[in-house]
Amino acid sequence: MNRTAQLICIWCGPAFMILLGVGAVNIGGLLPPWAGPDQDAAYVAQVFWDHANRIRLGAVIMAGGMGLVAPWGAAMAVQTRRREGRYPVLTYAQLTCAAAGTAMILVTCMFWGLAVFRPHGVSPDIVQFCHDAGWFFFLCTWCPFAVWCTAIGLATLLDKTDTPVYPRWAGYLSIWAALLVIPGGMIMFFRTGPLAYNGILGLYIPVGSFSVWVITMTVLTIKNIKGGSYDEDLDLAAATATKSAHIKHAGRHGRSSQSTRADRKSAQSSG
């Protein structure tokens, strides 16, 4: 059951990528953006109103895809948890960032859906605001994703065992992925150029690098799960726990015996 559950969760990664592509690119036409940050509100509103149904459906499909990020992240966290010992702080960091990132990107879908909720019934400025807000939540929320990648990278690079969960190059790839999503946070300073939300540094490099990371980590994790290595770790953990329990029991028994002997000596001395 554990193996099957892990495989289901890790396959949520490719499913998320497919749904994101279908919703944002094929149907919604949201990626690349319908309108750039340098275009006026009237143009942005007209584009959204002309493609209202496409954008609605695309936003719904995107939201469904983003909901799969959390179980995918949990499947990877389970892998690194096996090497962290009693205080799995990097595992908790992964789970927290996966949850935070999922929530933030879901807000993106809500803003784009809100932009076409009342076609021609609101001011073009409101439509433009929703359009901009969607991209800000999509790209400016780089921090949890960068921390997430970094946590996996550190967990991989700090694993000094003979059979690491992930190869060391995957740790370096995770660190690079963390660095390459950071330019997305610069879109608030630029309306044109490579750092705008339709630019190569502001949009395409962060999205592209994260996509490569998702695919790579999915393949490596599937290999781990199918290899059955987690069974060995569970057996080792169980054996360690059993040994610790025996040691504690022996210690308590020893202390009890010493206490009994001491009581006998005390009684004899009193007699």
C-alpha cells in the first residue's frame, strides 16, 4: 500500500504539468500573456472579454492542476525524510513551502477568472488590475518555491551515506532551480524588457527551470520507489527502534536490580 500511495502521489507531478499546460497554454491562452504590462487598460479588457470562456475554462483547469502540487511534494519529502533522523527540519520545510506555493498559485487562477466574471460589466481598469494581480501571484511568489528547491537540494547534498536517496547532481540542480526562479520577483519593477512578466527573465526562465526540476525529480523519485529502497529504510528504522527499546528496558531493569540490592543491604545493616 505504501509503495502504491507514493507512486500515485509522485505521478501527480506530470499530471500537474499537463493540466497547467492545457489550461494556461492550449485553452486559456494565458501563457504567454494575452497582453503585456505596458498595454493600456482598454486593450487588456477587450482581449479578456473577447476570450472570456476560454480564460474561464483555462483558469479552472489550471486550478485543478495546481491542487496536485501538494501530493507530489509530499512524495519527495518522504524520500528525504528517510535520511534526516529524529529532527527532519528540511522535510517540514518542503511540506510547508509546497502548501504555501500551491495556495499562492491558486490565487492566480482566481484573479484571471475574476477578470472575466462580468464581461463588459466592470471598468477596464479593474480587468487590468486582475490581469496584473494574476501574474504577480504567479511569478512574484518565488520565495516558497525557491526555499522548497533549496530544502531538497540541502537534504540531498547533506546525505553522506553510501546509498543516497538522490544523486548529488540532483542536489545541485535543485539549488540552481531555486536561483533561477528568483528573477520572477523582479517583475514589479519593470513593464517592458526581459524582467517584465512577459520577458525571458521574468517569465520564461523561472517557469522553464522549475519545469525541468519537476520532471527530473519525478523521474528520480519514481526510480527510488520502484527500486523498493524505502523498504530497507523502514526495516532499518524498525530495527533501530527495537534496539533502542531493548537498551532502555535493560537500563531500567539494571537500575531496578541495583535499587533492590541496595534495599537489602540497608535492611541487613539495620538488623
